[in-house]
Amino acid sequence: MIHTVVKRDGRVVGYNEEKIKAAIRKAMLTTDLGEDESLLQRIADYIGMRGSEQMTVEQIQDMVEIELMKSSRKEVAKRYIAYRDQRSIARRAKTRDIFLEIIEAKNNDITRENANMNTDSPAGMMMKFASETTKPFVDDYLLSAEAREAVRHGYLHIHDKDYYPTKSLTCVQHPLDTILEHGFTAGHGESRPAKRIETASIISCISLETAQNEMHGGQAIPAFDFYLAPFVRYSFIEELKKLADIEDRDLSHLYHIELEDYTKRKLSGLTGDERLVQHAVNQTVDRVHQSMEAFIHNMNTIHSRGGNQVVFSSINYGTDTSAEGRCIIRELLHSTYEGVGNGATAIFPIQIWKKKRGVSYLPEDRNYDLYKLACKVTARRFFPNFVNLDATFNQHEKWRADDPKRYLYEVATMGCRTRVFENRYGEKTSVGRGNLSFSTINIVRIAIECMAIKDQEERIDRFFHKLDEVLEITARQLCDRFNFQRTALAKQFPLLMSRLWTGCDQLKSEDTIEPVINQGTLGIGFIGLAECLVALTGHHHGESEESQALGLKIVGHMRSRANEFSERYQHNFSVLATPAEGLSGKFTAVDRRTFGEIPGITDKNYYTNSNHVPVYYHCTPAHKARVEAPYHELTRGGHIFYVEIDGDATHNPEAISQIVDLMDRNNIGYCSVNHNRNRCMDCGHEDAEDNLTVCPDCGSHRIDKLQRITGYLVGTTDRWNSAKLAELNDRVVHK
């Protein structure tokens, strides 16, 4: 006798014979003889009694077919089989339509989900085919019923869901010194330890590129200057050895001579050892420059995935005050300023300047000159961004100015905003750690559902009650994914789990990664604080102090619940100010279908990213900083403050430093500056004119327009989805 039925999505439900009878009845009504109630009941009774205790839907339907074929109503059996086939085709129709759109290279939100991927290329198509077929599998077989329902109804978005079955982790900050000093195995080849700056540069690229194929998120180097600095000295010694061969004498006494800086100078007027040292310095600087040039070029041309997708890479630097570290920083900035190829702005790596009082920010600081150079480069090339090591929540009690490994205690940022620093289960550091997975809550939908409540206090109380329900589901979903990830074997991530992740040196290839991954974080993100506040109070936080207070209460509550989840589940939960790209319009579309067009809430194609003031709201940079700054301390999983400035920033680096000053004064953790930049792809002309369509020098219409999408640059908006394009069109200058 049948008691339970396993549905196609994996759910187990009670047996209901009426569903069998309804399906047979539909088939009968399409025939000339019509309905036969006695036959209906006889078949239903037979299947109910003869079936196993638990059966699948398909097994029951097979029994129905057999019994109909045994009966005198074989024409009903044929109609039932045809009907069953039609339902099967209908279930596959959505996938078919998606595949056809990919095949036909249509420009839509499915094919333009990731602006860093070219889904028109064959490999890009394969990536999308895999992605779109994997997501339903995750829904049906890997998610709990409550998580599946939360996703289906638009309360929750699971990021990188297509990578869920691979058990991969999101991102990691590479401890590059381990690889440079010991080498590593990647694929079918081995890398030996580096001995010169050129090799160190190449291995840095290979490390990022190899790990990208083992993970679904970004790759970062937390202390690029510190890691590569030793190889500047090695290369300097190598140049001295060349001179020793020419001079036919021992110059080993100069190998470790103290150098104030690696600055190129003419040799005229110099004699003896001073001349030899300066010659070696000049040669070393040239080699460092070429190595930095090669590093940037490789990070913009090595495709680590299908769809011409380069590594989503980031590098942090700015606090190494040694002569060698300063040389790395200076030549990296010079190479960035010059551009790649014929002078194009490099899209990757995302470069991040570590701003630290006493080191790299104030006029009396050792690296102040390099900070001013960084501002100049940002004014032309958008990068570097700036991370504020002086922010109260970015400081480390172990940091010491005279510690050669102080970078271990400096926060490093990943990509467009991801931050990993605090750690309940090991050393507080960014190095060798990353995010495991993250999911985003649609707080706008929760607020809309409370709008009908007249009393504001009751309305807000109800909002928090519903928010808690979704937070609980989200925490359980992240734990479920963690429990799935932890079953992966170390050999599945040959570089990540042999050289990069904290504690991986204790793992053998057949060990699971469970003992080490709890060093990472589980992120609870949110989107649309502005629209959420409009639904609850009538105003967003940029225009109302009351709304700002409520906004801080909401995100503060999420932070408190994340801390509670950390204790309950014994994981590193954090709150993330979500960088929504593909997600930016998904929640909005679902909510508009459900609730209609609500002014100030669902009347645009997108929700405002995380805790930002809406892009269309006119305000000064100072006002924007005051409003958004307090959220940075609450969103320890990642955040960003950005400003849109007007005009040609190339000749106004002071405008960049003024934004960094705002960051310093307001305890902001991470910031970037957006400005207009056009480049003619035929002659190389650059300017900042709005809506440039024709090059003023050569008349070409091939104009490359640089834009920042969620924190990274995209050289063309052709790959942007409709929601992000709508947001781009709404952006206003902050002045």
C-alpha cells in the first residue's frame, strides 16, 4: 500500500489517489467515449493497494499506463501517455528557451548576468549552459524546502548557486610568500621557488590564475609590495654579479648595502662603488618596471575561464616602507598610469592602496610621495581604490611599525568589497583566508509586506519579526552549504589546499577540507536599504534622519543576529553590504509582479545596492560620507563607499585625495572614486567629455567608455544587464 510519494523536486508528500484519478479523467475527456468513473476508481484502488510503501511520481505514472493498456480503453492510455509527454516537455520548456537565447547570442539579462564574461563566445556559451542547468538541480536536490521556498518567493538569493555542487569556496587572500619561497604544483607542471623579480611576477599571475579555476569567487594578494620586495634585492644582487664579471672582481661587499631608495640617476660624475651601485639600481628599476608591466598585462589577457573571463583579481599594497617595497609600489603605479597595449586602462587587477597614518597618508610619512602618486594614477585609471587601515574596526592590536611581517595584521580587501579579518577560530588576519559562501536577503520585500499596517511602530515591529524569520532561514541555508562544502577532499583543490588556505599544510590529499575551512566566513548580505526605508517611513536614509536611525537599527540588528549565529553554529558569520550585479534587478522584477509599481520602491528596474544612498539622489560627497560611513563598522563582511566626481580627473589628483580625507574623517573602511573616461580605440585619444561618440582627433566612432559596475571596471557596457544599465543612466555627480 502506498503511503508517501517522492516528488520530482525531492520532497516527500502523502499519497493522494485523487491526483491519479484527475490525470486519468483529463485523458478520458479527450476521447469519444468520455469519462468512465468505475474504471477510474478500479485503477486508483489497484495502484493504491499494490504499490510500494513509498513511490516516486514517475513509478506511479508507469503503473497507470500499464493498467490503462490492460483495460478496454486503450485510446485513453495513448492520450494519457501523450499528455504525460507534453507535461515533460513543458517542464523542460524554460530550459529550452534559455538555451535558444544563449545559442542565438541574444543580449538579455541571462546572457549578461556577469559583465566580465563574454557569453557570445563558444566557451562562454558552455559556461552559461552549465550554469543554467545546474541551478535547477541545486533547487531540487541540494536546498532544504524552506530555503527553496525563500528563493522562489524572492526573499533570498544564493550567490554562485551554479557552483554549489562543486563544493568550491568563494575567495582567498593568497599568502604569496609561501609560493614564491617554496614553489607549487599546478595541473601537470611544477613551479620552482622564485629567484628574481621577473619570475616572482609570473608566479604571482599563475597563483591567481590557478586558484581561480578552483574557486568561484575572486582572488587577491593581501601584501603585494611586501611579498615581491625581496626579489628586488635579489635582482639588484644579480646585476652586481654581472658587473663583477665585467670588472673581474668581487663585489659581494655591495650585495646588502643599505639603499635609501631605488631611484634611477645618470652615471655621469659617479666613480668607484657608487657608480657600480647606481648602475645596478638603474638596471634593477628597469627590470621591476617591466615585471610590473608584464604582471598587469597578464592579468588582463590570461583567460582563466570560458567566455574570455580573466581572473577576478585584486592586489593590496602601500605600507611597505623598505627601499625594495617602495620600488615595487612605484613601478606598479607607473605601469598602471601608462596603461596596457596601446595605452588602455587595465581592468584588472583591482588595485587597493593601504592608507595608514604614520606610514602612507600624512605629509611626513615615508610613503607619502607614493600616496600622492597613487592619487594621480586613480585620477586617470580609476585604480587604486583605498582601504582605511586607520578605521577603528580595521585596526589590529598586534600591528607594530617595526615588524617586518606587519602585513599579517593589516586588513586587505577583496575585489569590489569583500572583507575578511576577524576570526573566532584562529588568528585575526586577512592572509590565507576568505569567504566560503554568501546569500542575500531582500529586505525590501519584507518591508513592502508590512506597508499596510497603519501604525508605524507596529509596522516596524512586524518588519523586524519577519526579518528574523528570513535571517534564521538564511543562517540555516549557509550552514547546509558549509556542511556540503566540508565533505570535499583536499585533492579537489590542489593549489588552494596545499599552499593557500590557512592550516592546509596539515591536510593529506584524501583528507576532507573540514578541519580548515571554518577559518573562512559565511556572509549574510542585504540589498535595497533605501527602498526598504521608503516602504517603512516614506523616506530613504539620505533624506531623513529618522530613516537613517532606522536604517542603522536594521543593519545593526542583522549584525547582532550574525554574532548570535556565530555562537550557535560555531562559524564565522558576517554581514555583507551586497555588491549586486546579476541580482540588481531580479528581486525588483519579482516584487513588481507581486505588488505592482510602488513609487520610490518598485518603480525602477533595480534596487539600490546594500546601504548606499540612491544613485539618483543629489547630495555632496560629504553628506554621502556621513550617511554611509556608520554602516561600514556593521558590515564586516565587506562594504564600499564611492563618489561620482565631475570633469576630467586626470589633471586633478587633489580631488581624489579629498575623497580619501573624507574617508579618514568619517571612519570609512573602503572607498573608490568614479569619473568619466573615454578612449578612442583607433588613435588612443583620451578625454572625459560626456556622451562622446566621435573621436575629435581621428573621427573614429570606436569609443571605449570605462565604467565601474559594482566595484570593478568594464570597458564596455554592452555586457551589462538591463538593471545595471538603468542604474548607470540614473547616476548623478556628487558635488
